[in-house]
Amino acid sequence: MNRMLSTAGVKLAYSYLDSNPEKNIPKLMNWVDRLDKKDNLKGQRDAFRKVIADKDNNWYRLILSVWTDIDPEVRKTFFTNFILNANLVGGPVQIASKEKYGCNIPWAILMDPTSACNLKCAGCWAAEYGNKMSMSYETLDSVIEQGKKLGVYFYIYSGGEPLVRKKDIIRLCEKHSDCEFLAFTNGTLVDEEFADEMLRVKNFVPAISIEGFEEATDSRRGKGTYQAVIRAM
């Protein structure tokens, strides 16, 4: 019942926010303050208020860009999975699990689908022997299943290059449509097909890394890498 009420309330809040984000973000925070009577989300609330207090803050500008740069259905899914499930729903479950098991429960789980990489960047070990180590789809799925029982709905991939396993990553996004997934990636494996898949599942966010401008990037990562990353972006 609590989950149903939370879901209904957050969906209503999202509609309110979606109508005029710049005007309604501060009003919505007042609503969150009143609901969080036990201060389970005080840390998150304080951090968010600090961001929205400064209109020139890069993080505040990034928040507003969510309404100008992102597909509406992707934005709605992110709001549901990250704001609702990973925080409002998952937070109390994490606290209860911490008390039950007597140990810390992570807010997010970081895992490496593979240590392999498609690039050979100077100073990096992955291309030399990373292709020898990968987690099976079943193992990745099991970690997520166990995490959800503890209230964890946010999963981060690193590597190696996670998108070497992009088909399995999309399968996991499909199966766990109530979770939000993020991957640290060099971006070179993002093609039109994968972009379409990201748009289809709606719950995957690529965090694309780059050395700097073209000369710096290509000198370490290989000629043509910079243009491939810009194309992916």
C-alpha cells in the first residue's frame, strides 16, 4: 500500500514538475520536505537544495537541460526509476535491510561486466589481458536480483569497456525495467543500432569519457577516437 501511494504521489508530482520545471522545482522540494518526516532523505534533500539555490550553478543548468535535451519518455522513466525507486521506495528498504543484517547497504552497486576493451589506451591494462575476465549474464542478473531485495535500484557498470557486453546490458535493462543503469564508457561502440536500443529500453544512461580535445584524446586512445566519441555524443 505504501508503495502504491508513493508511486501515485510521485507520478502526480512529476506531472506538476513537467508543466513548468523552473517554477515548480522549489515548490516540489517543499512537498518532499513535508513527506520525509523521519529525515530518511535529509542528505539528498540538503544537497539538492544547495544546487537549486544557485541559478548559475552547472548542476542546476544540467537539471533544467533534462527538459530540453532528453526524450520525454526517457525522462519519465529516469524520474520513476531513479527518483522514485532508487530513493523514495528503495531508501526505507535499505535502512530496514541495514538493521536486519547489521551491515551497510549500498545506495548503488558498481560492477564490471568485463575487463576487456576495444581500445588500447596508453597506460591502461585492459587491452593487454582484460579479455580473459568477464562476468556471465546470469551472474550480473543475480547481483541485480539480490540488490533489489535490499532496496537497490541503481546499477553502474565500469570495466574494461562495458559496452563490449552491450547486448547483455540491454537484456538486463529489459528484464529490470524498474531499475536505472549507467555505464562509464569510451563511447566508441555507440552506433545507431545501440542508440535505438537505448531509446527503446529507456533506462540506460551512458557516461562518456574523453581525454580533452582531439589531439589529446587521439594521442592516448588512438587516431580517430575523438571523432568517434563526438559522433556517439
